[in-house]
Amino acid sequence: MAQVQKDIAAEMKKAMSAGQFDKAAFIGAKLVRTHPKRTEIHIMTAVAEMQGSHFARGGQRLRHLFRSLEPGDRYFGPVAQNLLHFSDRAGDFKASIEIVEQKHRNAPKDPAYREILADLLFRQEIMRFGSGRSVSASIDRAIGLLEGIAHGYPRLPEVQRLLLRVYMHCEMTQEALGLLDKLIADAPSDKGLRIFQASVLALSGMVDRAITACIRLIDDYDDVGAQPYLHIAFLRPEAMPVGATDTLSKIAFSDDAPAREVYQACFALARMAEAENKMETAFDWYRRGHAANRQVFPIDMPLELAEMECIGELVKAEAKREDGEGAISTVIIAETGPRPIFIVGLPRSGTTLSERILGAHPDVFAAGEIADFSKIVVDVTGTGKISEQMERLDGKMIGEIRKRYLAALNAYDPNVRFVTNKTPANFLRVGLIRRVFPDAPILHTHRHPLATCLSLYTTPFAIPMRYADDLGDLADYYRAYEKLMSVLFETDRNGTLFDLTYEDLVAEPEQVARDYLAHCGLDWRPECLEFYREEKAAHTASMTQVRRPINRDAVGKWQRFSRYIGPLADLVVDAKPVGKKSEGRTVVA
């Protein structure tokens, strides 16, 4: 009778199953000394160390393992996946990238190293700078690595899914849709791919195709989740399939559904109720959706408000210093290429419409919500709060940020005079922007306070605005924003700020557009009001509106919810003009 071989790692596995990771790591460290060639024990030990009190040691062990293994080894995949996981948790990709770079240099055509290196480069970019698009050599390289992987690679489906994410990060919509079509043709029953495709179509403003894709998903799967319903609800609620309310209600009240699913289900139900003019029901659903999000993604509101207060004080101190001593001296080399135009304000305040009008001018490239400025500021001044970056800024840094940002604008389109950046949150960085680009026009867009706040509250953002999950917090945030903008206008020594009211723009589009184009140093072109004829996708929550001519449909829309706004009501009493239209031209035409 054959003797059953003893599992030397049994005690270690038992400890891991019980969640005793330090004990498991201790056992594993002893085992690998006596069994150094047992790679699986090295991996389990590294995992136990990462889960326990020796996280850094687990990372060192994984890097050592990765150096010693080749892609053909059966443990190569688990080691690579754990190395990616370690880098994510550590928030530091440098050491892992260096190891994979070395392996890739030695075997540049090996698809495994290309995939892992591209994944690390992409994760590093997202970790450091978030989801905003920017000019990035790392992202360009990741795309090149992934696109160069041959079709015989066993992990090609995973590679293509990663490439899809990178394409969407870069707003390469046509490339993403082309790849999705191929993948779905090969795997027509892949639910995840089809949901992704429906989302890309919706984001790109391809309403008919998006609705068709969503309805087919709902017909084909009982467990498709809330997302297809959400797209239909906000794009074409009258197309909602029968039974949608019951399906979405089950998700909304489920104790097991992820918070994101609950959020999406509640917002779909809210929009459906809105379409039937059941405003109280709609508002209750919105409130429930926000509660689900707040439970998982809380926000430290005192910290947020204190940061805005600190930024305002720094702006005032800088203005006072400049009045007495002049601006910080900086060396500016001869500059060529496009110049920046910044469009700032709260989300849903009209930034997209304002930029699309500018982007229809032949001298302007509308880059959208790009992250280049914030990314370069981090690279040059270091990480931390915006107020901390402002305090660290000196003349040398100003020159470096300016040089890099202008180079980034040139990469978007070298043949235009201006490139826009319409990242709404840059209202927090106006103080930084003015120090780096004292000559750059800055358009501040805003609407009636309740129109803005209720639009924030009722829009299903891909990344929800955490300060909008509670009406009281939203009111406080709006007041702090309004106070900061008042300080920025009061200290606008060079007249670079232009106060752009959404209601004025839709009431008198040509006159208001003429005014702010002139502020930017641009002549008037009638085609600027025909922006909706362009094919370029608008990757914002306003994606459906910007494909129509200017209209007044959204003006006063907030009044339908006026009975339920609670703490927001005082914003109407407190409301006052934030700024005023700047006079003259800030940029030489």
C-alpha cells in the first residue's frame, strides 16, 4: 500500500484559514529555509506576510521570486499577480517596474513581460494622478506594449481587456469600440464585455446604439445588474422595459448588493419617477442612492472646508505680497505653441457647453477635463494638499511647471493658438494657475445655486461627488466654493477671470459667447454656436446635452424639486454675484 505523503505546509495553511497570518508567516519562513526550492511555500509565506504585520517583507520576497522565475514556470502567474497586488497596496510601483523592466530588456518580445510592465505603468498613472486624461509617456508606452502582443499569447483576452481600460482612460473611444466589437464577436455571451460596450456607447453619446445594447442585455440575462437600466433611464426613459421597477427595487433593497449597484439602481428608479412627474418619489430614491454611497465612501467635510478656507487665505496673502513686492521672479524661456485657457467652476455649471463653443473655433483645441496641470504640479512640488503645494511654490518651480504644461498642450495639437482645460475642480487651483500663467484667461462658469446643487445631487456620476451625498454638506460646500471664488475675483489684479453665467449664455448665446471669446483674444466665428455638429465625444455627465443646439431646457429645472431641498433653500437667500465680467482682452489676438 502506497504511503500518503505528508503535507509539510498543512499547519501553515491551517493558520492562514484561521486568519492567523503572522503565525502562518512565521511557519512559512522556517519552511523555506529547509525547503528553498518549494516555490509555492515562498508564495504562501509572502501572502501571509502581506496580510499580517510584515507587509514590506512580503513584497521583498515576491520581487526575489519574480527575478528567479521565467514565464514558462507554473508559479510565474501567481507571483506576478501577487506582485501587482503588493504594488497596489503599497502605492509604490517603482521597485516592481524596475524589476520587470530588466526582464523585459532581456526578452523584449516576451508577451508576459510586456503585459505585466504595461499593467504596472497604467496602475502607477491611476494611483498618482487619478482618472483624468493627460499627456503621459508612461501611458503611451503601455499602449505600445499591449498593442504589440501577438495573437498566439494565451492571456490575450486579459491583455485586450487591459487595453480597453487604457483606451477609455485616454478617451480613445473609437479604438475602444473597435476592440470591443472584435472581442464580442469572439465571445458573444460575455456579459461583462457587453455591459462595458453599452457604457462606452452611452458615454460617447451614441444614444440609439447604447439603448439597443442595454435592452438586449436585459433580454438576455436575468442578473445583468443596474447599469443598463441606468443608461436607459437617463438617455431615453420611455424605452425602459416592462418589469424594470421590480428588478431595480430588489437591487435597491438588497442587503447583499454592492453599494455601487444600489446607487445605480436608486438613481435609475429616481429618473423613472421624474419622467412620470413623481417628484417626491424621485427625491426619496436619490436620497437612498446617496446614502448607499456615503456608507462606503465617507467624506471628512470639516477637512474639505478647512482646505478651501486655507487656499483663500493663501490667495489673499499672495495678492498682498504682490502689491508690496511684485510677483515672484521666474525665468521664462522663449515659448512657442498653443497657450492655455482654463474653464473652472463646480460640475454641472456649464463648463462643457462653454468649452464646446470655444472648441468650435478653428484656433482652439478643446481638450476637455485633462489632468495635466494637476499632474505636473504634483511632479514638481510634490504630493499633498493644494494649499501645501501653493506654499512650496517658488520661482524655479513656476518656470518648470509652465514649461512642462506648455509642452503638454503642444502634444494635444501643435497647430492651434489655444488648448482648453475644463476640469471643474481647478477652481481650487486658480491661485496656482495665476502664479504659473499670469496671462492665461480663466473662465468661471456658474448657474443659479439651486440649479447647480440639485444637478449635482441628481446626476449619476461615474465617480460620485462625495460632498453631494448629503444636502447639508452640499450646501456647506457650495458656500465655501462661493466664498473662495469671491476672494479670487477680489484679487484678480490682471483681469484674467471672466464670470460666465449659464443663464446668460443660453438667453443671449451669441453676445455672451462673443464676450468671452474676446476675453480669450479670439475673434468671433458663427460656427462657434454650431458646436453640436461636431463628432467629438464629450466625456462628461453632460454628454447628451452638448449634442444639441443651445436651449433653455435646463433653466429653472431645479424648481420641480423645490419642496424637498431642505438645507439648500438658504442658498437662494444667501446668493449674490460671485464675480463680474472682466473688461478688455487678456490675450493679444
